[in-house]
Amino acid sequence: MGAVTAADRRPKQDRSRATRQRLLQAAVACLAEHGWAGSTVSVVAERAGVSRGAAQHHFPTREDLFTAAVEYVAEERSTALRALFPQSGQGPAGDRRAVVTALVDLYTGPLFRAALHLWVAACNEDQLRPRVTELEARVGRENHRIAVELLGADESRPGVRESVQGFLDMARGLGLANLLTDDTARRERVVAQWAALLDEALR
Amino acid sequence: MGAVTAADRRPKQDRSRATRQRLLQAAVACLAEHGWAGSTVSVVAERAGVSRGAAQHHFPTREDLFTAAVEYVAEERSTALRALFPQSGQGPAGDRRAVVTALVDLYTGPLFRAALHLWVAACNEDQLRPRVTELEARVGRENHRIAVELLGADESRPGVRESVQGFLDMARGLGLANLLTDDTARRERVVAQWAALLDEALR
């Protein structure tokens, strides 16, 4: 048999990558909808239309699958957010209110819900805890970096770093308030007010 | 047999109340430590040193026990908080920073951890969801009322209500950030900065 060429390998790699992405997206959706107790590799494989064996080839353990899934979707969201505000932080902060709203949106969708289920499960599962702790730190740092960038915040000024951090903590709290009920109307008023306060603080 | 007098009944009522309180406190501690999956009426009864039958006499269902427990401990904390700042909201807001710190503390201890486990479990348990939704609204309103009172916030002024709400959302987000790691050092810096922003907003 002849050597396998790059052209032969490409489609197989593409298929493998596509399968992996389908699994990751299905895992986040599953976690958001059914919580940790209802989220197993089998359930996700079925949802993604992938065999259980193929799923386990990509993700040997349940912890592998769900931590990778939250990280993957968080990265996707970050990329989308940066693409939404390509000019931010460079000119005057005219669209700071829009940036604040978009950042809060990071915490009120299925991704936050999935991450929350994972965090809470990690409190009581020894195998999950160190991985989720590390993941949370990584995603937290990345979200902070994006916020600083898009808000055009000058962290060399005293208090600015803490203002941005507190704002992201508020966004996380707003995500929690949206867990059992639709908190949109109240959230919009809170975000409008704090966008103005944050704008003052960053000036 | 003669009629039971009030004096005869008193000790029995006292014992019953003491048993109830022990169960409620044990339930919150259990939920905070072991999460919803590890928290049953039997586990709590054992922790409280009460028979399973007695526990079920007080709380017929698991949902009864844990929602009552979170509500009871939340009320205890509110009362303690009000007692800590008897003069607040009356004079100049000199101790606003201390009030802000005490309010944030509401969200970083075992009570918040227990409530969080209950909220997240309620996402996927139909019997729990309506009760926890109602409980969350009640506790949320009470915490808002205390915050307004202790901060001496004048809600008739535009934006003040939303400033206080956003601050409580931040406190909730800080509670979440403290779930898997000890976030105390970062939290203190964030709270110091946001206490100053809030003070400006309430002036």
C-alpha cells in the first residue's frame, strides 16, 4: 500500500473535528437543559448523532467531555464578542453601553447555565473539582481581558481594575437571577444604571 | 384525666420548636456541604439528632424541609444584620462601607451555598421549582429592603433603586466566585471600590 498523502488525511481530520464540535455543542446544551445529574456521555452522544464509542474516543471520561465543552463554547463566545466590537477601546467610549450589554449577555444564556451546573456539581465531586476550578480561572481571566479591551479601560489607573471585576461579578449575579425566572425587564434597568456608573468610574 | 393547662403544654411546644430549629439548621449545613443530591430528610435527621419519624412529622417532604430551612436561616441572618446596624440610614452614611461589607457577607457563607444548591436543583426538579422560585423572590425582596434601609438609600430618586439592585447582584456574583476557591482577597478589593461607586450613586 502506498503512503497516505495529506489530501487523503484531510477529509478524515475534518470529519473528526466536526464530530468533536458537535459533541461539545451538544454537551453544553445538555448540561444547560438537564443539569449535571442528567448529563452523561451517552445522552450527549445520542443528541449529537454520534455513536457512544466515537464519543468516548474523543472524550474518554465524562469530566473530559463537559469541561472541554464549557471551555470550547466560552472561546466561541469570546471570539464572537470581539468580532462584534472590532473598534472598541480605540476611540472614545461611545458604545460602552452596548459593550456592557453584550458582556452581561455572556452570563445570561445557555453557556452560563451549563457552566453553573458544572461549578455546583464540582463542589461535591472530587474528580471534577480541580478541573472546573482551573477552567473557571481560565475563562474568568479571558472574560476580564475582553471586558478591559472592549470597555477601553485603563487598568494603570487606581480602582479601574476593581471596577471592571465588580462589573463582571454583577453580570454573574444577574445570570444567577435569571436562572429560574425571566429577569430581562429588571436586568435591563439595572444594566442601564450600572453602565452609567461604570462609565463614570472608567473616565 | 383533667384538662391540659397552658403550663402543661408549654414545655412540649418548646421542645417541638427546638427540634424544628435543629432540623432547619442541620438542613442548611447539609445542603451547603453535600449539595442537593446528598441531602435527604434522613441525613438531616441524623445530623440533628432527631428520629426520622419526628423529622417527617415536622416536614412531610424533602422539599418542605429544605425550602423552610433556607427561609429560616435567611430570616435569622436578616435579623442579625439589622441588629448589627441599629442606627443605619438615619444619620450621615458614615458606615456605608461597613454596611456594604456586611451585605456582601450574606452571600459568601454557608447560607448562600445552600441556597445555590437549591436553586440549581430546582432547574431540573418540577416539584421543587415553583417553591424555590417563590422563596427566592421573597428572600430577594427582603434583602433589597434591608439594603435600602441600612444604606439609607432614597429610592424616590431616579437610578437609586437600580444602583442598590445591581450592588446586590454583584454580591450574588461574588458569592458564586467564592464557591470553589477562597476569593476573599480579590473580593475585598472589589468591594472597597464598589462601595465607593455606590456611595457616589446614593449621594
